[in-house]
Amino acid sequence: MTDTIQITIDRADGSLQRLIGLVERRGFHIDGMMLSDEGAFRRVQMQVRGRDAGRSADNLGRQIDKLVGATRVSYQATTYGFQTGAAA
């Protein structure tokens, strides 16, 4: 399962590096990331996937909220399913 988290982060030196480090330390893979500038801030959209089933993107979001200069804007869970069955 891949989750999308949108974050607003300040443009301070090292802020993006701290964000990426936090995500990786909390046991998530970053599958994709988009970054856009908005004046004094940056908007980051990250697609993350837990290394195992015990990882919760909501818990990751709460950790991001505690990161100085970063605020989680939104969170969306996306499940990729596979169609199974054989044609007769």
C-alpha cells in the first residue's frame, strides 16, 4: 500500500534533508516525491510505503507534525489491488 502525504516545509537550510531522514528512520520507503516553491515555504507531496505491514502512515504524519518547520497538510491512503481469476 502506498500513502500520499502533502507537507508544507520552510526553506531553511537542511529542512528537506531532515524530512527525508525522518521518513526513512521511521521505516518507510519513498516511492515518489514532488516539490514546489511557494514563497517562503515549499510544498512537498510524498508517496511513501512502509517497510512492513506494521508501519502506519498516520503515525508518520504525526512525527512529521513534530518536525520543526514542517506541517502535514493532507494524507491519502492508496491501495493497489490486483484482479485475480482465470478465464474459463
